[in-house]
Amino acid sequence: MATAWRKSSFSGGGGEQGGNDCVEVSYVAEDTLVLRDSKAPSRGVIVAIGLLIWVKSR
């Protein structure tokens, strides 16, 4: 299954953070998403997380 990745709004965009927080997110099910490091995509998924937890963390 091909996964469509997008850069997360939680990723740092430079400034004081230096833009080193490069997180990509992909929905793999209606209520589940996965995260990976966009600087090392070949390492694969870092964590799978429920959508409700993701939304509440914002």
C-alpha cells in the first residue's frame, strides 16, 4: 500500500528552533495516523497514533 506523506504542522520551520523538527504524517486508517522523520524516511514509521490523541495534543 502506497502511503501519502505530508509535512506536519508540528514541524519546526526555522527561527530559534533551526527547522530541525522534521515530522511527516500519513493517515493509514480512518482513525489512525503514523509519523516519520522526513530527514530519514527510509527508517520508516516512528509511531502510530490514534487520531483523537493527535487532535487533543494540539
